[in-house]
Amino acid sequence: MLGLDNPIHIAFLFVLLLLVFGAKRLPELGHSLGAGLRGFKESISGESPARQLDPATVANQADAHQATGASSSAS
């Protein structure tokens, strides 16, 4: 019974982490750990995920593309 297969062991580790780092630092640590694992996975696989653009950026790019297309067709 040395593994983390027992829910009591996981609860004990969570309480220990809560006592050591505090309630305010745990979400920050989880975010940092997730970002690190994501970066490691991307570097191993060689793939980068598609980055999501905000709607304003997409609209500005579409306007710029239309403006360039309109000026080249007007010439």
C-alpha cells in the first residue's frame, strides 16, 4: 500500500500541500505546473497547438486583407 491508489493518500498529500504552500499559492502552482507540462509535451512532439486569436485581431486582419485586395484590383 505504498502507491497513490488509495484516496486517503491523495487527501493526505493535498492537506500537506495546503499547509506548506497555503491556499493562495496552490492555483498558481497548478497553473505553472500545467504550463510546464504543456511546453514539455509540445517540445517532445514537435507540434505547436493552434493559437486562438481574439475576434478584434481577426477582424483587423480581414479588413487589412480586403483593403489590400481592393487597392490591387483598383490598379
